[in-house]
Amino acid sequence: DVLLLRRDEALSASTLRGLELARGLRSGRLLRRSYTFATDPAALARAPPHPRGTIPFFTLKRPLRLGEERRLSLFEPRWLALLDALAAANAPAETPAPNAASDDPSRLINVSFGCVFALNRVHTPAGPADAGRVAEAEAEA
């Protein structure tokens, strides 16, 4: 577990970080979660909503401090589909479709979602080009 930071500090730092992640996973201090998601906007729109009793969440690269406000740049189809689903769930019953968040951003007022600081995130293809992606994230337990 000893590395000398001499020639390639970036590689050495990455290796040390990997060892620290592995140590945290082995000790139970960190949790690893893996999930598959679609990348096709039509498939995302057809996806079922998040299960009852759960809160959808975004993973963040740096911790969110208590009371901090942060602008989220959400451009990926999966995040836009999540916001659309939250807006649709928050729309009055008599509201006709579509219920996209972009149709009426006020529908996102008072909706709940979480932000999780992920120490490490990796996205890889789930199979053929249209099969989506697999995400793995490590976060504190």
C-alpha cells in the first residue's frame, strides 16, 4: 500500500484514491450502488416513476453544505425526464398532458429530491449502443 509520488503524480494520486475507496468499501464506511438507465429520451419518458416511499436523487462531485444553494446544469435526457416526472406528479389532476417541467417550471416548486455526494462515479455502456448506460457510485454509508 506504499506508493512513492515521484514521476507521475497524477497516476500515483489516482492509485492512492483507488486504494482508499477499496479500503472504505471493505470496511463498510462506503457504499457502492450500481444502476442501469436508458439514454433514449423516448424510453426515459416511458419509464415508470420512482417507487413510492423513495426520493429521487442527483449525484454531486463535491459536497453540498448545509443551506448552500447550487445551480444544477441538467442537460442529460435522464435528468430532464426525472424533472418532467416530478412536474407531472405535482401537476393538478385536471392538467392535460404534456406535463413537462419546461411547460410550467412552477410545477417543480416544493417537490422533493435528494443530492448525494458521490466520492466516485463511473458510467459505462450497458451493451449495444441503444441499451443505455450502467452507473456505479460510491458514497459514505
